[in-house]
Amino acid sequence: MNRYINAFFWCFIVYLFASIPTAVKSEMLMSEKIEELLRKGSCWGCHDTDEIRVGPSYRSISSKYKNANNQQIRILMEKVRYGGAGNWGVVPMVPISQLSSEELNDLVEWILVQQ
Ligand code: HEC
């Protein structure tokens, strides 16, 4: 009998650990809308929250543009829309044309609140 309880206990522990990434994700204030926009723009293909992929991580973008004013936010939105290189390295960001200005604004503002 004890063995079964033990097995159940370990399953529970494994379940707890398996659910941590979801908990971390919700800590990032990832609303469904943002999640959908990140998918729509294929942002995850080149960006990660913490790791450098083809482009910089959302967290490093956020710390580079801490206290960004409206003009800087507009410049970042244009960078996403039209693409470009030079702020992080020689690899260019591709133009992302499938998002509206409002959607770009939501995404850039979401990136800038990552810490
Ligand atoms: C094909 C790869 C790729 C995709 C897809 C991509 N990015 Fe990027 N992104 C990059 C690279 C590379 C850079 C660094 C550009 C530089 O050095 O100036 C970058 C930089 C950025 C920056 C910082 C710009 C700056 O001037 O500092 C933001 C903000 C950003 N990306 C947001 C997004 C968002 C939002 C999406 C999805 C809509 C997205 N990216 C999709 C590759 C990509």
C-alpha cells in the first residue's frame, strides 16, 4: 500500500515541476491577445524571453529601452514594421507587415515591460 502512495506522491512532484513553465509565463503578463500577436508576427521564431536567438531576447530589449518615451516607442514600432539591423548586430530584423499599427504598439509596449 505504501508503495502506491509513494508512486502517487512522486507523480505529484513531477506534475508540479512540469507546471512551472506555465506559471512563469503567466507571471510575464502574457495575455491571450499578446500571445496571438506574437504568433501572428512569428516573433518567437527569432526572439525568446531570455535567450538570444536570431534576435535579442525580449528582456534585453526591454532593459536597453528602459524609460522609452513615445518617440522611441514609435521608432521601435517602425523597426518591427520595416525591419533593419545595427542596434544589436549585423543580422537584420525582417520586415513584419502583417500587423496593424495598433497591434505593433501593443507588442512593443508588452516587450518594454519585461524585466
Ligand atoms: C527573422 C527573424 C526575426 C523575426 C521573425 C522577428 N525579429 Fe525582431 N529582431 C530580429 C533581429 C536580428 C533584431 C536585431 C536588429 C538590430 O540589430 O538592430 C531584432 C530586433 C527587434 C527589436 C529591437 C529593435 C531595435 O532597434 O533595438 C524589437 C522591438 C523586435 N525585434 C520585435 C519583434 C517583434 C514584435 C516581432 C514579431 C512581430 C519580431 N521582432 C520578429 C529578428 C527577428
